[in-house]
Amino acid sequence: MKDLQAPLFVDVHQLRVGMYVHLDVSWMAHPFATGSFRIASVDQIATIQSLGLTRVRWDPARSDTGVLAAVASPQESTLVPVEPEADVDAEHTARAALQRRHRAMLAAQRASIAGCEREFQAAAREFRSITDAAHSQPDVAREKSETLVRDFLGKIDGAHDTCIRLLGETAGDRTCTHSLNVTVVSMLLGRAMGLGDDELRDLGLGALLHDIGKIDLPDRVRWRDEHFSAAELQFYQEHVAHGVSLARKMKLSPQATLVIAQHHEQADGKGFPQRLPAERISAAARIVALVNRYDTLCNPLNPAKGLTPHESLSLIFAQMKSRFDAVTLSAFIKMMGVYPPGSVVELTDGRFALVVSVNSARPLKPRVIVHDPRVPAEDALIVDLETQPELGVRRSLKPLQLPRAALDYLSPRQRICYFFERAVDATDAGEESRE
């Protein structure tokens, strides 16, 4: 048997799960998070075979022992020692093809992000028109609200997985961002909890308009502040009654109106305005109350006091869970994952990354942008950890714990903004963009 302590070349058609391989091509030439890794699935083998390479380098010392036993057979003749001279023309052709593939994948990624941001901007404009019409044209405001929620419902129709996508900080003003964040996450949570279409419509309407009563408040008391006087706090809390009054003028359904009336009630009976016990709070209001609190922790009035999404989730679970329905909280954590979009993380290989989207069907394997000094930030491909079995998240970090280079590269958001994104595999996106 050949010396298995030195790296060998193996024909791509002889690859096996468990081999530790090195892809000796540039970062633009493959979709993997790193160029050296242990093959974990037949899907990864198929991806390598699609790259246009005829052979790859593998490291027996870092491969699974079962692979070493397998190659100690007559078939090992397909494994040849590294030769000093390679077929330069073939390598050049393969690299050119891989660079085209990378460019196609990057174009598809940028198109997806741009599409999400356009849709969010359109929703934000519609939301502003709803608030403008709430008093003067309540029927128009209701119709616009119903149309917007119906559009959102179409995005989570159940035929495809839907991701929660992190958007840029300039996507909308605070009022729009908060209301749309709460609507997006609440509707996804409602679907995850098995609500039907009619229930989701009422949930969506209530979530979208949960703070509509704030349009009747002076700016200084629209957002709760820990330094409020007793009078200011009472003034702030009156936005619930104002919201219910507007909901009735708009002729919203009783279920949607109930969400507006109860979105500050708590399961421990210490909420406002009625201090209702848990059993008297509607299921939809329980959802909106939780999501509303989560978004407020991420996006407080003073951005400097904002918690990361991971910190917000941890704080709710550790210190506030008595305020929320246990079943709803459990479903929320399961859907958002341990590291919600916007979280800054360290990966198991020591690199730093920003979570940009979470597939609500597979929350433990988010999609991330990885800090890679070799790749310009604007050209970084999103890495789907679902396709990288050997790579995971080691821990969450505060942005200021990042090295300066990683902080500048990843640019964590001070304001967290979410929207729907249809889940598409990165390699599929690259293929679709060439059709």
C-alpha cells in the first residue's frame, strides 16, 4: 500500500464520505465555507464533482479510519501521489468555469436581497398610507391593511420553506420597521403553531396595527422610556385604548381588534390595561405580545441600549418567561433558533460570522456571512450551514467583541429589520441564474 502519511490526489469519481479533502482553487471557485474539509455527505461529493475538477487532493491522516481501510484494496490504484506538474490548461479551464459559477451565485444572492428590500420598502409605504388614512378614511385604511396582510399570507403559503431575512438599517423608519417586524415574525410563528388561514389573517391585521393608537400620542411618549413620570406612563398606556377605538372605526374583525386590545397583557396577570390572566388572553394576542417584546429589546428607543437578537431571546427565556404563554415561547424559540438573524457568532472553525437569515423549518442551521479577509465584503457569498455538516456555531458574541477587521467587514446592524425570504439553496440559485 502507498504511504498514506503524505497527501494524495484522488479522482473526483472515487471520492468517499469521510475523506478530508483540499480544494486547490480560489475562494471564488467553490460554494463551500472553506477549501479544506472532511466530506460529510454524498451531496457534498456531487457538488465537488460539479466543479469541473478531475481530481482533488486528500489527506489520509485527517480522514476517517473507515476510509483508510477502504483504500487498502485493489481499488487504491485510483489514488496517486501528488505530482509536481499538473495539467495547467485543464486547471485554467476549470477555474474559469468555477469563477463564472461564483459570479452567477453572487448575482442571484444580490438579486434576492434587493428583492426583499424592494418588497419591504413597498410594504413600508403602504403602512404609512394606512396610518395616514386611519382617521379620515377608516374603510380605506382597513382595505389597505387587509390587502397587505393577504400579500404576506401568500409569502408563507406553506408550499415552500420561508426564511426570516435580515435587512439593512435604512430599510424603513422606526415606526414602520417595528410594526412590520412584529407582523412578519408573528405570522411565521402563527403558521409554525398551526393556525389556519383565517386565524393568520386576523393575527396579521392585529400585529400590523397593534400600535396604531400611537398616532394619537405626542412624539415624546410614543415609545416607552424607563424615565417616564407616572403621568407620562399613563399617557403612553392610553395608546391601547386609542388603538381599539381606531380598530372599531376601521371595522376590523373582533379577533384582530382583540390583538390590539391585549398586546400588552401578560400571562402573569401584570400587563396592561386590564391585567388579564393568561386564560383570558387570546392566542393571537399572546403571540404578538411576545414578538412585540422581543423586537423592543432588539430595537429600543436608544440604539446604544439594544440587545443582540441572541441576547434578547436569552433574556426573555431567563428572566421574563413568566410574562408569556409557555407554549408560545417554546414555539418562538424553536422557530427563531438559538441565533436569530442579526446575531454575531463565532463558528466552530474559529471564524466570525453574521447570521442573515433563519429557515423557520431548520432553525439550528442558519445562513451566515463569514468574515474572510481574502474575499471583499461586497463579494462574500452567504453560507448555508445546512449544507456544511462539518461547520456550526460555537457561541454568540457582542459586536464589540469582534476584532476590528471582522467588525468592519460584517457591519452588524444597530437596528434589526426582518422580512420574508423564500428559502433557496445557494447552489440552486447559481444554477437558476444561468437559465
